Amino acid sequence: MSFQTSSAAAREALRIAGNCYYDSTIARPSARAPLTGDTTADVVVIGAGFAGLWSALELARRGRKVVVLEAGRMAGAASGRNGGQVLPGFSCGLEVITAQLGAPAARRAWDLSIEGMEMVRDRAQAAGTDCDFTPGWMLLAARAHHIKDLKAWHEQMSTTLAYGSHVRFVAGSELATYTASKAYHAAIVDDFAAHLNPLKFALALAADCLAAGVEIFENSAATAIESGSPNLVRVGPVTVRATHVIVAANVFIDSLVQPVAGHVMPVGNTIIATEALAPELVESLLYRRYACCDTNFLLDYYKITPDRRMLWGGGSTYMRHDSENRVASLRAKMVRMYPQLAQARVEFTWGGLIDVTMSRAPDFGMLAQNVVYLQGFSGHGVNVTAIAGRLAAEALCGQSERFALLAAIAHRNFPGGPYLRRLGLSLGTWYYRARDALTR
């Protein structure tokens, strides 16, 4: 069986790349050499984002020879450009998993998500690591009728999920202690969740991989997979022969793994970052610089960076990404929620693509002979990519029980094919945006 890839998603990502705060404020190491000759490995990993790097690291630590192929630069897409929030659970919540697999399986999945958070925290706090790791996160009720759901979620975390020691529900006058915005109605405050600089973290992971003996080739796009014994991964005219293949290519999977490519939709997301704010203003806005996310269906998320910028993201879109309008919309939302930022100049604006499934549950599985895929992190990937890499490594080393748990979540192709599906989802986006606005 042969799988091939195209570059449609790559072209769209390049078009909306913008001026990324992380890339502009970090000195990357020099690009690693591309693959120029045939080679062999126990495992070849396609994609050097979080999922690919975690997979490679976990496998190398288990004694496997690993080659990583990256079409561009390491963490050059969503992994190095996101909001950097390290959160419990999954983008879909636990309802989707419970409905499909039952409550006991959903609880085990929750525990895996917490293990992923612990992996990130342990790596971020390792000696010598500088990735701006900052504990604390808040989920803020954007509408009064969201308070009931927020209370129910807090109750579930405190009882069924045994996470209560980390979270508290706040409302009324107490809310002013946590946010200077008067637009929110309540919050769940989570002291175990955190945020970090995702590009710094990804580069630290890559350094770990290299130290463990992983070979990483940048500017080496995998163009086809030919499954067999061994599997062959083609990079233009050269080939990697490997017993196992892990495809961790985000939306750039295109048709590389054709049977499951339709499970994910490339969704555009935009982030802005202001100029450096006055220290006294920064300290007045958010409790201990905790990161935040609201409860809207088309949610916004934000944090304050170590150099005192407000970094604000959101505004998912399924059609072509109009960056100018998205930036204006995000800034207007930021100022509406925090009028104190009305005079703050936006200094960085950038966009990117995330891989969203219909249910927003992660999509893991195995195709052909020893070809594993990891995708569908749906905007909630910092912790889930970590545990995904560990589970994939376990599965390829003969311990597949935990991988099978999440791989059992069923997924469907988006309807309408690669073009009409975007129109349908765009109409859905407009509906939810209108619903959020009408219930403001």
C-alpha cells in the first residue's frame, strides 16, 4: 500500500504565517541538514512538532534507533506558534469519550491527560530549562448562563476525577481578585494547569532527542509511505527503511495517510501580542499572571508573557484566513474585555492551522503494517501530544493497552470532501459566532 502527500495545507499555512512573537524573540539554532541519502532506522517519525518529538524521545529512551523527518523547521507550525496553555483533559471534554467508551474508560483517558501534563511540567522544570513555564490557568464564564455548566464541571473534577485539590470555583465579588475584567461572570481557577513558551519548549524537546541519539532531518518532506517489511518512507529521490512509521504531521498529513486524512479539518487560528505593558498595569490585570480561556464555543485564550505583553488568540475560521479582519476582531475583543488595554499597540500578529476532528477528540490509530498516526489534537495539544508520544512508543514496543484506549475513539470523515466541507463548517462557525454575540 502506498500513501502520498500534497502541499495544500503547507501553502495555506505559509500565507497566514504573519509575524510570530515566538519566532521574533528567540534565536533558533541553525537548520539541521536535510536527508540526502538512503538510511535505515527502527522507527521513522514524520513531523518534528510536539507529537513527533515526544514519540522520538520516548522510543530512543527505549533503545530504538529513530529518524525524524521534518518538512520545514522543527516546531515551525502549530507546536511552536500556539498559546502554550498546559491544560487537563481534551478539547472534546469527557462527554464524547464517555458516550463512546463508557465512564470507566473516560476516567482512564482523563488520567492519561493528567500524565501528559506531568510530562510537560517535569520537562519544563528540568535543570537548565528556560521555556517561561508559569503555573496557573482560569476558565472564565463569558455568559451568565454558562455558570451552571462551570459549577457542574467543577463538581465533576472535585469528585469523580479526583482533581479537586487543584481547582476552585469563584464568582461574585471574589472574581475581582482574579481578573480586572468586569465582563466575566464566574471562573474555575486551576493551580496545576500552566502556560509556557511553546517554541522554547519544543526546542528543548528536540535537544533531548538529539542527546538521546535521534537523527533529525529538517527541510526533508516525506512524499510517500510504502508499507511492507520494512516500510519505506520516500523523501524525494531518497528512502528511509524502517520497521515502524509514526505520522505526526498535524494538518500537513494531507493524503500521506489517505484513509484517515478526512478525519481532520485545517482550522485557521490567529494570535496577537501587544507591545510591552507598564509593570503596574500588568500586575493589575490577572491573578499571578495566570493564563485564561473563556467559555464561548468560538473561544478566546490569552496570557501575559514574561516581557509584559498581552498575548491574545482565538477566532477559528474554516475558510480562507482574512488576517487583517481577524486581527482587528481580536483586538476589539481584547479591549472590550479589558478596556485598560485600549491604548496598547499590537506589535505581533500571526496565524496558523490546527487539526480539528468532528468531535474534537484526538484521533490515534494504526494503519497498514506498523504505520501509526497521531492527529486531531483540536487546539488542546500541549499535554495530549506528550501522552500521545508515550503511548505510541509503548505500542510499538509491544505494550499497546493504553494506546488502544484512545485509539478506540471512533472518528468520521468530514462530509463534503476537501472543498465543500469547509463551506459547511464555515456556515457552522457563523452560526456559533452569532449565537455567542446574541447571548452577550
